[in-house]
Amino acid sequence: MFEDLKDLIKIKPRKKLTKDEIYLLIAFFAFFLGVFLFTFYTPNYFNQEEPIELNISTGMSLNQVIDSLCAKNVIPGKTPLKIAAFLYFAEDKIKAGNYKIPNGLSYFGLIELLLEGAPEPQIKVTIQEGIWQHRLAALLQNEMDIDSAKIMELSKDKKFIKSLGLNVKDLEGYLLPNTYYFYKESTEKDILRKLVNEMNKVFDAEAKFQMRKLRLTKNKILTLASIIEAESNITEEFARISGVYHNRLRKGYKLQADPTVQYLKRHRKHNKIYYKDLEIESPFNTYKNYGLPPQPINNPGKEAVMAALYPEEHNYLYFVADGTGHHKFAKSLNEHNKNVSDYRRWRRENN
């Protein structure tokens, strides 16, 4: 049976390549190799002053790094660098830092620089939400070894503030607290510019639409957010506290916000509020004046800004601490006075 099958199936022997076919195959591989070597090993030159600085921040993806290199005209195309990165298994190996890119690097040379080059170290700085400007300046001096006086000076420098696209008297309130990574050579202007840019990102198209809906300017939103930030450490309460202040503003009540009085005593050793402090003559004293203060009283975080933009809808007009870190809210003055009495009793009992 198998012999019959062999007869039926005629297996033709493999045809040997001719000399011309062998030469053609060699030429093909030589061409491919030449294109490969030319593409990935040929220097790429840019028409700019070298070296070009490339800031790779923590969390940046390989595609974002490649986009930055292309935008800076360091490389003529993205695809070859993506292939080079793939061949080097570099997708998750590029470290954050400040790189200086010399002129004339090939795609492989550039990948090797990003993998093996020593980027300039970054300094991690955590800026607390609700920080006063003078304390922010002191923090930056301690962490970055920069001039705190210069920070305070630039915060009120009209020309510098205008260069940031702002029309305000002071940068306090316009600097977004967060955890940042700064390069050692960062200047006071670099740092302030970065913090302002990060706050600007909070005010996207949706936030701007909400501002128009509330008929409040960016300065007023940040001012309200700064008060909310100072009132509580519980972010879950922010929207409710915001609702109280929106209700009082709508009804024409004085805000009577303690943080605005504390702001007036911010440079003193103790900023505890006494009854006599409520009589301080200042546009920031919301016990003496109606409406919001003229500008923010600290640098609020994103959660407080969102709360100012999106207040909780309710009928509360008052709130007071309850001794646990939270607050009790009231719709009437009588109810509020009872909550105040309860809090004072708690303080006496717990000394």
C-alpha cells in the first residue's frame, strides 16, 4: 500500500539556487542591513544651540519622551526611535531627570544616553495644602536652598506676575500645593512658574464654564477655596463648607470666617483668635466686611478649588467644630448657638 502511495506522490527534489539568485539574495540582505545601519547609526543633527535640555518627569511614558524629543527637533522621526527603544528593551528603563542632549547622536546613541547617561538629580518637595506664602518660601529655602526673600519679592513683582498671564497683586493662592520634583539648578522663577502652571491646569474648560455659571472670577474662586482649605482638614467636608459660604454670599450675610482673621495674625508667634481680633480693621476681616476678601489667604489645594466650584446644595448657614476634627452644621442661629455651646463644653471637659 505504501509503495503505491510513493508512486502516486511524486516528490520533486528541491531546486538549487542559481548564482544569480544567490547574488540577488545577498544584495537584498546587504541592502536591508545598509538601510538598518544608516537609519539607526547615522548621526542626527539639529540646528540649535547644543546641548538641548530634556526634562523627563516622573511617570512620563516612552511615547511622551519621544514626543518631546521630536518637538525639540532632536530627532527627525519618531518611529525609528521607537524601534531602537524596542530593540534595547528600554520602554520601562528610562529614568526621570534632566538630560543634556548633545548634537549628532544616532537613534541608538540617544537610547543609550537615556539608559546609561546620568541625569541631573531631582529634589522631592511636598507642599502642604493651605500653606501661607511666607511658609512656602521658608519651605523652598530649606528643601531647595534658594532665597526665600526672593520668593516673597517675586510673589508681588508686577512684571513677573504679568509674565505669567495673571493680573493680580500677589501670587499667594495661585500656586498649587502638591508633591513636586525640582532640578537642583531650578531658580525661584522656575519654581513659581511651575506652581502657577499646575494651578492653571485645574481651571480647565469645564471649570471655567462652572465659574461663569456661578458668576465668580478665578480670583474669587481661589479666595473662597483658600478659606475652605483653612477651615477643615477633612476633605469630605469641603463641599458642604463651600455650600455654607455660597449660601451666606447669596443671602448677603457676612462670612464671619475665622481663617481670614488668622491670616491677619499669620506673622505672629501665636495666631489664636480673641474677641478683640474680630475688630481688626482690614479688608480681609470677614467679621467686619461683607463678601469675600480681596485675594486668597493661602495656597489652596485642588480639592478645595473643586469644592469652591461645586458647592453642596443645602440650607446650612453656620458650622462649628465638634471636637473630633469634623464640624456640626446648622440652618438657624439658635441651632448654631447650641452647637457652639456643645463644643465649648467639650473643650472644658477635655481641657
